[in-house]
Amino acid sequence: MSLNFRIFSAYFVVLALAIYLLFNAFMSEIKPGYRQSTEEALVDMANLVAELITEDFIGNNQHSISPNIQDSISRLGQRAYQADIFNTQKSYSKLRIYITDKQGIVRYDSSGKDIGADYSQWNDVYLTLRGQYGARSTKADPNDDLSSVMHVAAPIYHQQQIIGVVTVAKPNIAVQPFIDKVRAKLKNQGIWLIVMSFVLALALAYGLTHSIRKLVNYANNVAQGKRLSPPKLAEKELSKLADAMENMRQQLEGKEYVEQYIHTLTHELKSPISAIKGASEIISADMKSADLTRFIQNIQSETNRINNLVNKLLELASLEKQQSLTQLSKINLNQLLDKVVESKQYALESKSISIQTTYSQPTVIQADKLLISQAVDNLLQNAIDFSPQQSRIKLQLSHINDKQISIQVEDQGSGIPHYALDKIFNRFYSLPRPSTGQKSSGLGLCFVQQIAELHQGQFFINNTQNQGAIAQLILPTQQN
């Protein structure tokens, strides 16, 4: 199971459970809340009716109320309403009003069914006659929870004495439509909250693992030999981990780097050292002047070869250790290429090589001017070394798109042998120059490749379709 899925699942389950518990608790309070509000209104209604009928109740020996008040209550039951309460229509009254004397005998009942009945044991009447708050909720059908009716009573006073009780009753089913609508609305909102929680959980899981994915990509790119800086992460702990990974990479790379270079350098130095040693052993005081001169020249040549190799190696080592560019500036590539070509005029003229430059348009890029000059110098020198007498070299500058430019150097030499195509970027690997048979340090193309990578570009070299080789350096116009 992936970390992304685990984070998502944990967060979503916790959030969904919290929402469920909150809504469950809230919805369980809806019905009691509505009924409490209804009871509060019935308390006022019962006391109002008690005050309105007190005079009639006292003046009537039968402890009843006048026909006028009875007619008014009857008309209330028949009255048609046009009330729109929270999109719920109320069209008639569902109130029942009954009055009992101080013995609890029903003297008036708006429903007309229980006149004369003994209600003295019902809580609403029983408690009120004893000076307490009287209320009850009774099911009309014992098997139906929705059939309950709320009864709220108020005392009828005469000379500080309770002489009767007025009870106002209302079916709880009257508020059920409001309860159902609120529950339905809450359910819909709950579903939306669950959906939003799902989306939020996905976003959170993606956000938390985004930094981890950056670290994974960084580790994979380093494993492929790519030159990258550690990612910048917002999380302090993961940022420390990225720095630790970078430090580990540098330590391991440094050890491997030293071992590889020592091994390769030792191998490359064997040949010139052996030549110098052999020449020095042969030289003697009685040697002919011509032979002495030849051996001394041989020693000087091999010494220069060692010096050149070491200098090139130091330059490449310094470049490979550089993680990013620090000397960026806007440079005019057209002018830079012209200066490099001008510096190679002597080498070109010595082999009667002509050079054809093609620039599509004035090109300005953001780069390290010195490194780009060295890269183009290496490519042009390589082309000169492998070009035959009286041949031609093409130097072309063109735009690939709005973000990339291409520098191509094409010669008319013999091209790269098939067996060497996959080795030309190896350090110290060099092909013999056609004119002299000598090899170079084998570090020039590695140098160009490192410059391309530092500039977030690419470097390719291949044979042309006819004859010769073509090197292409692709660079971005702006550095990230």
C-alpha cells in the first residue's frame, strides 16, 4: 500500500467519522429541539386561554365557559390558514383545548369527545392542580411513535386558589414536516461535506507526498548521472533529508571520482613516462649530435604531453565538481562565434581549410561566456584536427524554437569509426589525428558535454550522411 493512499485513507476516514458523529449528534437533537419550541409556545397559549376564560369559569356553576368562547374556539378549528412556514403550508389548526375543574373532571373539550371524563390522573391536570408545571406527551396509538400528542396545562385562579385547569394539546406530527425538511437538508449538506472531504483528503495526500516524490526523482536522476541540485522543500524534516542525500552523494561521488581518475591518469601517464625514461637511459655523452637532438626533442614532446594532460584533467575535474553556473550573463552568440573563429585562423590557414559560418539571426542567450567559448573552441579545434587539407568546415547557429538554440560544427574528415561511436565521451579516449597519428588528451568532448549539462543543454556528435562528423551543442536561451 502506497504512502499516498495511506495518508489519504487515514485523513478521509478521520474526517468522515468526525462529520458523521457531528451530524448524528446534531440530527438527534432536531426533534427534541422542535418539540421544546412547540412546548414553549403551548405554555403561552394555555396561560392566555386560562386568563380569557377565568370570568366565565367562575360565574358558571357548571364550571364551563360561555357559548361565545366555545364558538370562537370552534371557529378556530374551522379557520383556513394560508401560512407558508419554511416552504411548508399550514392550512388549519390542530390544537385541542380542554378544561377541567378542581376535581379533574373535563367540563369542556374542543374535540367534544371526553366531556365528563376524569382526567385527574393525567400528568398535565394532576401536577397543575398541585401548583406544579403540568405537561405530558401521550401516544394516540401505542404502536405509532408519530401519534404522540403534547399536552401543556395552565391553572385557572380565583382568589389565589386553583379552581380548574386549561390544557392545550397539539399533535407532534404537526412539526414533523419541519423536522423532515431540516434532516433532508442536513443530509444533503452532509453528503457534500463528505465529497469535499474526499477531495480535500486527496489534495492533502498529494501535497504531503509531493515533496517525497521530488526526493525520489532527485535520487533517480542522480543515479542516472544527471547534474542536479537538491530540491527545495517546504517541510523542514524533508529538507534536511534532501541535504543529507546531497551530502551523501558528494561523499560517495568524490571517492569514486578519485579512484577512477587515479586509475585512468596512471594508465595514461604510463606511455609518456616510459618514453621519457627510455630516452634518458639511452642518452650518453658520446652520442651523435643528431641522435641526441632527436631524443631530447622526444623527451620535450612527451613532457608537453603530460603537462597538457594534467592541465586538461584539472580543468575537467573543476568543471565536473561545479553543481551550478555562477557567472551568468547575456552574451551575443554571433560575436562570440566570430571571435572563436578568428582565434583559429592560423590553424585553419596551416591546413588550407575554409570555414563557412551561417547565422540565422542575431542571438542573445543567458550563459557563462567563458565556458561557451571553451566549448566552441574545443569543437572547432576537433574539426580542424580531423579535417583533411583544403577541406571545408561549416559552423552554423540556428534557433530550434523560442527556448533553444543550436550550434553545429561539421567537418569533411573521415568521420568516427563505428567501434568508437559509443566511446568518444569516455575520459582519455582519443582517436589518432590523421595528419600526425598522435592522440589528444581525450578530454575535450567530455569537457564540452559537462558544459552542456551545466547549461541544462545537450551535446551530440555523429557522422554525416556523406563524409565527416557533425557536432551539435543545444543550449537554452534562458537559465532556470
